[in-house]
Amino acid sequence: LAAAVGGVVIDPFGCYFVVSTRSMASKTPVGFIGLGNMGNPMAKNLLKHGYPVIATDVFPESCKEVQELGAQIVDNPAEVADKADRIITMLPSSPNVIEVYTGPNGILKKVKKGSLLIDSSTIDPAVSKEMAAAAEKMGAVLMDAPVSGGVGAASSGKLTFMVGGAEEEFTAVSELLSCMGANVVYCGQVGTGQAAKICNNMLLAIGMIGTSETMNLGIRLGLDPKLLAKILNMSSGRCWSSDTYNPVPGVMEGVPSGNNYQGGFGTQLMAKDLGLAQNTATNTKTPVPLGSLAHQMYRMMCARGYANKDFSSVFQFLREEEGQ
């Protein structure tokens, strides 16, 4: 049997190799700020993997579930920073991130030198860079690590993380994020994770609208929606919106369309992400005609009462637009 001495394993043949002690040392507390639809299951997965979690949310009722599972709840982000030197934030928008990091009770008021800050919010890449610079002045490191996969992947620990920041910190970031995701991808410097996420969500919105239009047309032509979805998913039109997150009620189980479009990824958040895509497209003089149309459609939906419904409710919106 191999013997371990001071982090070095010596096998029966006299060979030795270094064993990282991070697996033991790493179970120090992790801060988590933002316990909404995505943050809640993400924090739960950290707890499942044995990490003590110190959490807070602007809505105290959002903290109850993780508190019952053993998380310590504190009053504000500054208190989290006072008690943990690795912190994950999962917030709705750029203004929320700015407030949580630099506000009167923000992380940077009490952040410890050497702290690792991971922002999994989807925000403007320029804000990620601004927050990273502010963190650096306090002796901390900030990485942007937005996610893809939705609430289902957050619950099952199968998210994809797109990480931007100092490459030498990627190993430490991956250790935490791999507890919550199946894929952790290094994209480049700070802001590139956000860039990848914005591009993904623009395509996701375009794909969801296309799937909804297609399903609606097929239904009007007399096709059974389950049959049409089956055909699409074995044909060249197949996409994530058709085979994993179908927008038509009754076609799939366990997706928001089967629950009156409750839960999931809100229309308001999709409109926000498409706005970020539009801003970056304008700044880089990149033509995105379908992205622009998708942005307008989701803004219209927000104005028509769909803001808090899942973004797949664009199918319902189209049906109502035609008077059905």
C-alpha cells in the first residue's frame, strides 16, 4: 500500500508523487450572494460537496432553503466578505453587481487581500472589467464566470461556466465551479466570459423564437405538436429549444411550458441580455439583424405582461398575437 508523508505519496515500488492538499484545505467557507432561481440551486450544490456556505440575498425569504441545509446567513455582502475569502455572486444585472461590490455594504468594503471573487451574473463586459479593477485595488482578484444551462442544469450541477480573468487563477476557480457545473471553460481575460455568454444568449433567443414560430405554424397546419417536435428533433431543424426546452405546453415534462411558464429564465432577463448584445454590437459595429428583432420582441413581451414568465412563453405570446 502507498504511504503518505507530508503530502508526498510513496508507493510500494519506491516511486513518489506530490498530492495536492487543496482538497482538504479548500473546504474553508465560500461566500454566496444572490439566491434567486439560479443562485439557490448553485449554493445548494456547494453545500452538497461539503463546502460551508456563508450567504446573503436582498430578499431574506430567499435564504430559507439554504439556511435549512446548513448555510450561515448574514445581513449584507460586506459581512460575507468579512467571513469568506472566496465569494461567488449571482445577480440579475449590471447595477446589482455594482451595488453588491462597491455599495455602502458591498464586498469591497471588507474584502480580504488575496480573496477570490467570482461573478456568475450576466452583465456588460465593461462592468466586469470595472469591478475587476476595483477589486485589484483592494488586493483581491475578480473573475467573470457567467453560466449557461438554466435552472434545470443549476439544480443537477450540469451548468456550463464561461470564465474570464487571470489564467493563473483558473485552477482555483474551476475547483469551486466544478461542484456546480459539468463544463468550466477558460475564455481569456476579464470580460471574455461575459462576451461568450452574451453571444450564446442572443443565439438562444433567436432559436427559441424560431422554434415557437415553427411549432405554431405546424399546429395550425394540423400537425400534432408532439409529433412535430419528434420530427424536428431527428431532422436538421433540431436545436436546444426544440429538444430540451420545448416552448409548447404538453410536449415535454419538467420544463416551464408545462408549468404555465413559471420558473426557468425570465423574459425580462432575456430582454436584458439581448440589450447587452445590442450594446456590444453597436460598440463593435457588428450587424446583428436577427438579434435586434429578438430584442424588440422580448421587450414587447415585457410590456404585455410576460416579464416574469419564462422566455419560452414567446410561443404563448405569438398565439395571443394572432387572436388564439
